[in-house]
Amino acid sequence: MKIKEWMKSATDLRFNIPIEGGQNDPRLLPLFDALRTTKDPDEALEIEAGIWALWGLSGDEDIDQLMTIGISALGESDGETALLAFNEVIEKAPSYAEGWNKRATLFYLAGEPELSISDIKKTLELEPRHFGALSGLGLVYIDIGEERKALDAFEEALKIHPHMEGTKTQVHELRSIVIGRGT
């Protein structure tokens, strides 16, 4: 079955089977396997979108509503509203990785690298396959001048999602810097 057909059937099944939500959704495993093995960049984008869609489901309607509020506020540069929403998500669902990841993104955009790193580490504790969090960690490390750590984070992200072109570029550039320093 082609991945596009599988994703459609998985979407159709969403209302027929119980969903654990977020990083624990059983539909993620075949998507991660397909992401690692596909050679087709367009298929990789579809698979990535499916993973993000499942990560975005908490399995709790109230949490999902708070995430929608936070993400919308983030998109509108309303950091205060986004922070309130993501804090409430984390308070009510501390084992939901995407709540931590979105707050980490907010902290990064607000110029709070240490807070961002802390939330990214919690995201990765809950969802070690979170290529978005690993890429974000790489960006934070670049911003604070930790090129070796940035390179490590980007390389880990590529092990999970080998089709991220921007991350591949970062790895190439950082290798030159790190090798040039001998670190």
C-alpha cells in the first residue's frame, strides 16, 4: 500500500479506534519507518506532514484546543497568549511532548536559549524521534556559539529524517567550522 493511501486510511480510522495521542500514537511507527526508507522527496514531505499531524493530537480535546490557541498566538507574534496556552498544556498534560516542543519554539523566538534548550530536552525525553526538536536544538546551539553541539543535534535529526535539506546544509557548513577548529 502506498504511503498516501495508508495515511488516508489512518485518517479515516482516527474516529474508529482509540487514539493515545501525540508521541504515543501507534500510527507513528510505520511512518517513521517509511520516512527513513523512502527515496522519494515528495513522499518524504507527505510522511513528515503525517508525523506532525499525529504529534499535534494529544488525545484530549481541551489540550488540543489550548494547542490551537498557542500556535495561533505564536503565528501572530502574541508571545504572552502563546506562553499562557503552552504553560497550561504542560501543566495539564506534562507527558505530551508537543506541548514542550511548542513552548521551546516560543522561548527560542523570544531570545531565551536556556529555557528553549530545557524544553527541547524534555521534548526529546518524551519523544526521542522528534526531528523538529533536534533541529531546533541545533539552531539554539548555533545562536549561542556551540557549533559542535549544533552539529551533533542536526546529525541526530538526520538519522531520523534524512530528507531535511536545510538540516543537511547546516551539517555541511558546521562540519567545516568544527573540523577547522579541531573540536
